[in-house]
Amino acid sequence: MGLMVGQVDGYANVGFTKKDLDNHFQRTRRAKFIGGDSNATISYLLGKADVDSMAMARYSSTDEGRLANLFWADGICRSDYQCFGDVLTFDTTYRKNKYRRPLVIFSEVMLNKSPSVVVTDGDEAIKAVIREIFPDATHRLCGWHIQKNVTANIKNKNFFNDFRRCLYAPWHPDEFEEYWENMIKKYGLEENEWVLNEYEKRKSWASAYLRNKFCAGFRTTSRCEAINNFIKRFIGIRQSLLELVQNLEHALRDYRNNELVSQFKTLYGEPVLTTGLEALELSAANFCTREILGEVKKEIQGVVALDVINEENISTTVVLKVKEFGGEVKAFLAATFCAMKRLGLQKLPDSLLLRRWSKDAKKYLDESSAGDTTQDREREFLMRYGALSVAAMWMVVI
């Protein structure tokens, strides 16, 4: 810029500003296909796909011949989605590289397997895409972002606490409606535009309306945010596209190593029985992963605080009414283990066991009878691929 100013004798005679020049250089430095960073990255990913038959890499270009979008997934990621792809979380907070392009981590191109629930932070563009791409999926709004919006729009700590009950309490919808009506009257918010708008969206965030939707424990996008924070260790603002891809592979390698360590502890660790209901606890320990066992033990320990005050037989169903010690009489949804104790069960019923929580969640099951379409055969091959990949990693470790 200084050279050109000197040539024309003054800034006023140049015809553009330094910011214009900076913007021009930014545009011309963006990745192009012919030679350079984008071409090297695409060649790298396509080469990986040649080695890994279940990996995939796709890209698109702009009219000017520059890289527009780049998508890739390796075989293990695609196989994992077949095992666990029932709940999808998506966070629109991105980490960018030197080209100011966003890195987005999500699950797609997975043999048209649609998730049952999608959890997002409420971005309007994402909501529209979910309705189009996953019309049968339930869209759940992130609880953390909802709470943040409450604080930003209603400056009242007591209202925040009451709203939080609306968000997470396992009520029946009628209980929610009654509580909501009393709450907005209490704070004089009957005409508040933000409150009215949140009420219209209540079926996307209130647990009362989502309690029958399996969310795998996801009520927020915090898992995505945790992944983003982890990946920050591997991604820098000055990195090239190829460096970004390679460093993401390093991050994924660390994740898989942690998974392997956790699986080893699950398979070879001896559970310590602490709840007093040893038969049920041992049944859970024999089935569940180590992490899930910890959550199950919390539920079993909760039985101590519950008392059965009434038992009623309705046809083939036994209805138990329970109360919390020192609390009001209420039919608790989370009293499953209390009922098991009352009935003297010695093991967890199969109907309550989800394979996704089991030690054998990735074990290959022959699904060749599922169908004869190309997609069915590809899915079967993908599941076998994932099982073999896990077995191969175990061989290396052992």
C-alpha cells in the first residue's frame, strides 16, 4: 500500500483504502483447486477413502473454481452411527481455520438412518433443515440455551428458578400447563412477548412433553460443546486446511483410545456392590458399561428414599403409588427400581435393557434378513466392518 501511495503521490489518489486491499488479498488467498492447500487436502482424503473402503470424502466448488464445501467421514464413524445413531446433537458454535471457514461436526450420509431426536441450540436455519431432512425426528431445544435466554430476557432470579422447573420437571402435560399459568400470573408476564413465544415452543423444550421421547440423556448440546473444547487443542486459527484435517484425525484417535481404555475397564474390572440390592446391581453390572452402571446405581440408591403406600391391580397391571420419605404423596415416574424391589425381582427385565448401553453394543449381529436392497447390504457390510475394526484394535492392545 505504501509503495502505491508513493507512486501516485498520496492516499487520495490511490482509489481504494488499505482495508480494500486487505480484503482483496483475503479473497485471492482463499483455497483454489489447482495446486495448493485444497488440492492437497482433497487428494489426501480421497487417498484415505481408497484404503478404507467404508470411508467417504466429498467436495464442491464455487463458480470461480474455489473450494466451497468439504465433507468426510471414516468407516468407524459411519459404523458407530449404525450402532448409536438414535439421538443427534448439533451445536452451531464453530471453530474456524485460517480461511475463516467453519468446522461443523455432525452425523449425516449414514445410509439414510434417521435419528429419533435431534437436539440443537435453536438456530432458525438449522430448525428449517431438520424439518426438511428429518421430518419424522423430534426436534428438542437445548436446555442450557433456553436457560441462558431466560436470564437475558427476564431479569428475575425467582422467575428463572420457576422456569427451570418447567424445563426439567417430569410432569404430566396437564401439570405443566397448570404450573405455567400460575407462574406467569405470579410475575405479571401474561402479555410478555418473549414468554408467549417460549410457550408456543414448549413441546420442543419442556420435559413434560418430551418424557416419552428417548434422548439418551441429552437435554442440552453440552456434549457438542465439550467436543468443541477438546478439539480446540488440535486446531489453530493459522492452520492450513490439510493441517486441520490431519489434526482432527489426531483428536479422533485420542477419543478412540479413551473409548478403548473405558471398554477394557468395563470388561475386566470387578464391580463393587454398594446399594444393598445386590441382585439387581449385579444384573446391571453384567450388562451395562462401566459409565452407565454408575448412573444405574444412582437410581437404585434412590429406592431408599421411597416408600410404597398403595398397591392396586388393574387387569394385568400392578400400579404402585409411592412417596418420598418426608415428602408429598406422588406417583413417581422414576420409581422403577422401587417396583422391582417390591416384586422381589432378582434381575433386570429384558424389556428395560437398551443394547446401546450394553458391553456388547458394537457386537455384530447378522442382519442379512433385514432386506435385499443395496442399502440393506451396505448397512450389513458396514456393521461387520465396525465389529472387525473393534476386534482388530483389541488384538493390538492384547
